[in-house]
Amino acid sequence: MNCKSLVLALGLLALGSATQVWAQDVLGPLAGAVDQQLVKGWQAGEEGGWFVLRNDTLEGSEQTLAINAGPPPTDGREITVNVTLKSQIPEAAIGLLARSATNNDICLMEITAEAKGNLFCVIEGDFKSIASVPNAARMDGSDIITMVEVPGAARFFINDTQIGDVTYATALGAEIGVMAYERGTFGLADFQISGPQPGAASSGAGLPPKGGSGGTGLPPKGGTSAGGSGTAPSGGAGGSAGSGDNKMAAIMGPLADAINGSDDKQGWELFFEDNWLVLVNSATASSELVYKMPVGPLTSGERVTSLDVGILPPQGEDAANFSKSAAGILIESSDGRASCIGEITAARDGLVLCFGADGQGREVGRLAGAAQGGGKDVLQFVERPGFGEFRLNGQVIAQLQDDPALGGDIGILAYERGEFYVGGFTISSGAGTASTGTPSSGGTTSVGAGVPMFGHDEARLIGVYLGLTNSIFMHEFGHALIGELQIPSTGPEEDSVDIFSALKVVEPTMYPTEDEGINAIGREVATYSALQWYYSGMLAQQQGSGETPWQDEHTPDLKRFRNVFCVMYGGNPAIFTSMAEQIKFDERTLGRCEEEFTKQNRAWRTILAPHTRVDTWFPEGQLPADAPGAKVEVTFEPSNSEIGTFLATTFGDGLRGFADNLSKNYALPRPIAVTYKDCGELNAWYDPREGSITMCYDLIEHLALMISDIEMGTGDTGSAAQTQPTSTAGNVAQTSTASVGNATSADELADLGVPVTSVLFPAPYKGPTPASHSKAQILTTQDLAAALNEGTPMLLIDTSGLAETIPGALSVTDAGKDGSLTDRFQSAVDGWLKEETASDARMPVIFFGRDRQDRSSYNGALRAGALGWNAFWYRGGIEAWQSNGLPLAAVE
């Protein structure tokens, strides 16, 4: 399974099936094309006002939706569509299409994942590029593509900018629609065909309309081009009540009355723009605007305040001159003598400042550059008795312990000059249900009161439900692999599949994406997959039922937690250290966890290698990428439980995509049918006779409620939740080498069919290697010999373990050991390299082994390259060196 696709699957909320009702709202005349034209492998749904097309797996696939609009009238017509996309593939694109009704001639105006605008036509099979404009798209949800068409010609625009003209009449005057290309998530909205207009669609000047990206990762729909901007609140700040009160309540929730009932502040003005309240200070330096409401002290449970924020400089001004402008959540003591502000600045920092009775401020925490801008940022203040935590987009900025500012008033503050966009203000309590107003843009769809929402913290919410679901499923899938593939178990089967589940859950945290929001979800998923066993074990102890019957095949819960957590900690100590400290995990045990992870990861990968298709994430796989095999097929039965229904509707598509990836990774002899259902018991199981896995909503519900009771104070659960190699060698000796012999570098660089990977090869490190490297530069024998003859300072590291090596090299056999790029050994490698190079990060660090079949040298270069060292991989190794007639020396 591709770890990154797993993390993305964790972050995706369900898109659902397309229906005429909502499709008509966002697609207009295209709505009827969805059911008839949706390509197999593509999914369609609605999220945050977008019509969403998603392709997780089909490389190079196209999805078009088109209608036959016929020829344009003599005075022309205008076609517009609001588009966006999210993809890791630079060529992925979405655009406005004109197509012949009788042949395959097309013209397409598209924007790519790199924000490039491409206008091209394919006429009688010939590709004709008309224009390609870098950075033509804003990529913030506001991009509008427009085609102005007259008989025989069309002009295309992106956001009012003319891109080019088309005169290929064979592609015009017939079908009109949209096309999405490659893998990714694509959003479109407001598709319209109208009469002639004087120009392309206007784009406004403010921040994008708020509405949230949900699980798709798309920006808010409409961006700056949606209507409704510039409307003043009818009640105003200090004005009379009116229809604006309803608008204010929808945007600012429980704070609406405080805003409507306040007096105007000199130099500030307020107005509505789409779903934002805009606070504007054009000229008054160092001025602040505050709205607050009393909430009182918190005696139990948790309270979460959320605010969506965006900042622009004053009209016509340079943002660089207003770096201190800021807006955020204010907490203040009832007597007004102490306060703290969690805010984002115009410089895109997340910042927490606290003030005492003397008015002196102190910086409590800062996340430099953590704000995304463009109206995409969510601030939260999470409060428990005597404790508070400010977060920006799920990341903790600062924590407060028994601070005098706690337990008084909560509100918002804007400071300095600028245009401050605020909205989605909510205060939740207990299980996280909003007290009033609309959910913040990071929230999920409306659910029943019986579904714990964990303070509407998106990463935590997804982490709990998918942490529970995926850990249980991967446990049962481990049983299925053992049963279906007839592979040996690495110990008692129940314990073995616990370890398999832990390995799969922790993997995504070891290979983070560029999206910190997705990474935060991955960390939460891993955390809660382990915490379930800790919580249930501690509760059992408190209730006097901690002993598991001796004949039960399952290990007691606390022991299961120890085994699972140890493997996860060993794979990525950095993100689990805090948790280990909180639960007082034994230091001596922690010291063995890294080796435990390495052994277990090596064992499972080695055992499964004969049944694994080789790819970037499974370089040890022994089957070709196109090896045949059966699918893992997932079905969600209707549930009588609110949590079961929530799980199926919210995470169903992501869980199906997760199962699809497993089908691609492992060559299964027969289909595995996975059914989520009400079982009437707390259980999940694999049936070897039927080749099926049953996932019980009952068990997931039980565990989710347990976690909510403990962490959110929604039930009486007691206190379960509290409960290196060294060397003295310096630079390579300046050993003169003979000229390189007649052997060529072609053999050294031959492609052996193994893809480039950023995953460490498991021991015993023997097998074909990739022809290139993801983190290091490739050296041939000629390259290395020339550098040595020139006296280039370098560090040569031999991982082969042979008695002879290249003169001047250090023999360090474990420099390429397996494990993970986030384990403790990685820190040891970094420290050793600093010692050997005198911390000269520019010095070439060159790894080599026995030959092209020595994977330990690839691992060594991967570890060094991932740490940022100037890493090189001499793939040919000692065999290539000798075959070129070059000398070896005894290892010292």
C-alpha cells in the first residue's frame, strides 16, 4: 500500500454519489451529463459548494462532462466555469472544453496543478499549442475560465486575462463542457452559458468566500469572484436590528449579539462580503477592535472556540508594510486584568501573546509562516479546566496552564491597519456540539447528537474514527493475509497481526506529505489506533476486570498497547515521545522499541515479498507491477447507529480507496469481501472459509464513545486518561589510483526493474537495486576515480562488510541498516556524519557496497540524503571498482 495515498485517504471525507438535485445547483446545464458520462474509476460528489471529481488511481485518465450546445448565435455567447484542483502531479489539470459532435477535434483551456494556463487544440489527431501562461491561476478557489464564442472563433480568458484565440471551426459550435485530467481532486461550480458580455467574468477583490474544503483539500468555492461583497450589516455595530442580524448570527454565531450591540469605533468600518464579516481599518495606526462575550470558568469537559480568519492590507497598499497587522481569538479574565490572544499576522505567523495587569505583553508561542493565507486559516482555542491551547490549522501554537486569563470572556480582536476577514465563529462544549451558529469550515456534515465530534477539531475527529477503524481493519486484514496467502505467522497470530496493523498505521507518519494538515491527521490516526488499548486496559484495571482468561487467544489490552505502541514509537520516536512521557512508558522498554520496529517491519516485508507487487513503496516486492490478483471489495450496510451511519457516509469513500490500494499492493488469490454492518456484538473477524472480513459498527461505536467519555468528559470513566558507530578517520586519504580500465559505466547504471524508492530496504539487503536514487546523486567508477585523483575531500563509506575496500574508505556495515527515516538511528547517523566531516555539510558523503545487488549502500545514501547531507551513491561498488582494474586496500 502506498503510504502517502493512505494518508490522503485518511484526510478525504466522503464525497457521496452524484444526484440531480445538488448537481443542478453547481453544474447548471451540465448536471444531466454526470450519470451518463462518469468514467469507471472516477468518483463524483459535492463538497463545500463544489461539484467534485476524484481520480485516485487511473494514470493519464480523462473525465469529460459535455452537452451539445450547438452553434453560437450571431451575436455570440459566453461560457464560464469556476474551477480548482488539488494534485501532486504537475500535469494534472481541469478546464473548459469545446468539442466536435462528429469527430474527436477538441479545444481546451485548462489550468494545471502548477497554476499554469494552457490553451491547445487537437485537430484530426494533431496537437496544436496556442498559449501557455505560467502562474495564470490563483489556485485559491477563485479561478474563472471564460470562453467568448462567435460563429467560427472563440476567445479564452482566465480571471479576466486574455489567454488566446481559437479559429479551428471543426472543434467549435457543438459540444461544450469540462475536462479533468490525471489523478487528483478536481472542483467545478457555476457552469453557465449566457448571452454576449462586454468582457470576461469579474473576480472581485476580497478573500475567497468561506465554506471550507471539507475532506477534499480544495479551496473554498468561488474565491474572490462570488457575489455578495460589500454589504453592510443592517444592524451594524451599534445600529438597529434588521435582516443583517440574521447574517451576523450565521457568520459570527454566539458573538453576533455582542457585535450588533456594540458602539462604532472611530476609524473602523464593518461590512459583509459573501460569508465573511470584514473589519476594515484604513488609516489609524496601532488601533485595535475587540468584540467579546462572557463564557465563565470551565469546571469539566472541554470547550472549543473556532474562528476562520483572513487578512489583507489596506486597499492599494503593499502587504509587506503591514506585517504586524493581526486578527484572532481573544480570551480575557472577567476583571479585564489579564488576557491572551491567539492570532495570525499579515506576515503569516501564528502567534500567541499574553498581557498582565501592567499591560505588558509577552510572547508565549509562535509558528513562523504557518498561516496559509487566502482565507484558509482556522484558529482554535481548546480549553479544559485550568488549561488552554491555541491552535492554527490543527498545529499547537502555545499552551496555557492556570493562566489568569482563563475562564472569563472569549471573543475576537483585530489589530493595526488592514482588512480583516472573520467568520465561522463557534463555541462548542461537551462532546463538541456547537452552541450556536454554523460549524467552522473545517467541520463535517450535519450529524446526530449521539456522534462525538471531538470539539470539531478536524485532525482529531478523523484521527479517532479512522484510527479505530483502520487499526481494527488492518488487524483482520493481517489474519486474511496469513490465511489467504498461507504465509507463516511471526509469533502467536493475534499478536502478529496486532504488529502488522501497527506497522501499517505508523507508516504514513514516517513519510510526511507537503500538506501539514494531512500530516496532522496521519499523526492523530496513529495515536488513537494505540490509545484505544491503553484506555480500555486502564478502565478494566479500575473496574477490577483487568485479567484476561488464560485460554483467550488475545493478549490483555494493556499488553497489546505496549506491543503496538512500542512498534509505533520505534518507527517514529519524535512524534510519540510526548505520549510516552504522559503515560510514563518505561524508558528501558523504549530503548528496545527501535530494534523491535526494525525486526518486525523486516519480518513482515520479507514474508510478504513473494506476494507483493514491486513499486516505489514496496521495493522489496518480488512480483511485477502488473501481476494478476483479486480485489478487496468493501460494502457498507445501513446502520441503526448514528455513529455507524456517520462512519459510512463520512469516511466510506476513503475506506474504499484504502482497500483498493491494498488490492494493488498484494496479489490475492481470491476476492476479500469486507462488510461494515450492525452485528449486535463488539467484534470484528476474518472468515477463512468465505474469504471475508466483518467490521462491526458496534465495536467502533463502543470505542469512540469510550474515548469521548475519557477525553471530553461525556461519561463516567474514572481517570484512565491520566493514568552510534564511531571512527577516527577524517577525509579520504589522497590515494593515487590507476586510470580506469576498459569496463564501461553502462553496466553500473543498468535498469534492473526496481523503482526508485524513499523506503529503506529490509535486511538482508541482497537483491536488485534501482538505477537511480531519490535522495542521492549517482556516481560511476569513472566519476569516483577522477574525484580521488583530483584530491577532492570526501567521506567514503563502505557498507559491504568485506575484508578489502576502496583505499581511504571507512567500513561501517550498519550505516545502511533498515528501520525508518524517523527512528533514533537516523539521529545517530547525523551525529556521526557531523563528527567525521567536522560538520561540513558540503562535503560529498559517498556510500557503496559489494555490488549492484547490495541494498545496504542504497539505504545509507537514503539516510544521509534525507538528513540533508551532500549524499552520493556509488552503485557499482567494489565489484565495479575491481572490474576496472583499480586497487583495493585492507580494511583498517
